[in-house]
Amino acid sequence: MRDARTIAVYAAEAQRYAAIEMTPDQKGALDLFLSMLPPHAHILDLGCGPGHHAAHMMAQGHRVDAIDATQAFVDAAHVLGVPARLASFDDITGTALYDGIWASFSLLHAPRTSVPRHIAALVQALRPSGAFFLGMKTGTGAARDALGRRYAYFSERELTDMVIAQGLIVTQTAADSAAGLLGSVDPYVLILARKPADHA
């Protein structure tokens, strides 16, 4: 479900958001995620933002299905040569479509009760032996930040349990904190996992 207030914030702040750099942990997670993929992999970038991650993936020879719910981000990704398209979490359907799924600080904008089903749909769309990345701010409950963006918060344990419940094997987690668009320093967790080769 798209949240109009969240999308409006990103539409208004697209340039400023694009200037935020990845932390060393995030850069390391992206490199490790890519190392888990076969050559010329098909990757879903869920909530691609201005397309920086997708552009890096494409530069490594991969094919990226980059989606975002904010048109300003889709337009920014096109400038980088990323064939992004406008879509939401609910548009992810299908089975065994992707070798890798990159969900970097996107699912945290879904309704809290919807996050488990979105993860289930993503795992369904992941091929056996596929790589899965989830980046989320951590905390409890749900709230809007001072900019008006909707957030769903979970603990690291809750998130890893959700991933494991879908049959994935967690290979690495990293927890830290960093400043984002709001300027506050918030805790987050990065989770890397793999779908077993024999996963139906």
C-alpha cells in the first residue's frame, strides 16, 4: 500500500536524499551481496530510490529490475541509466524470478502488519540459491517521523526470525547507526541471507 505522505516527502527531498552516502557497513553489505550472485544475475532492487545501488549492480554486469513508488526517484534513476519503473511492494508477484533481491531501507515504509507478507512474497520471487538483503531501521512499534514519513520498526531478532521463517539461511547481520534525511542518528540492521538450493 502506497503512503501518500511518505511519497510526497521523498518527491520534495529527492535531491537531498540522493546526496546521502552509504555507510561503510552498507557498502560492505552491497559488495558481499553481489559476491553471492552468479554472473549476469537478475536482481530486484526494491525501493531503488535515485538508483545508485542499481547503477552499481549494472556496472558489475547484472540485470536489475529497479522499482520505486516515488516518480522523482524513478526519474533520477533514469538519469543514471537505470531502467527503473514506478511500482509498490504489493506489485511483487511471481515465483523464482530473481537471483538476488535487494531491499535496502524500503520495507520500513510499509504498514507494520504487512511487512511479514511482503517478505514472504519476496522470498517466493527469489530463485533457489538466491541472495536476499534486508536493511531496516530498528526499534519498536510504528510512527511517522518529523518529516511525515511512515515507519514500521522491528528489533534485529524480529527481522531475522521473519527471514528464517520463510526458509532462508541468514549468513550475516550487522547493526549500527547513521544519520539519514531527517538528520537524526538512528539504529539499523543489515541482514544477508540465502535461499537453500532445495527450497520449493
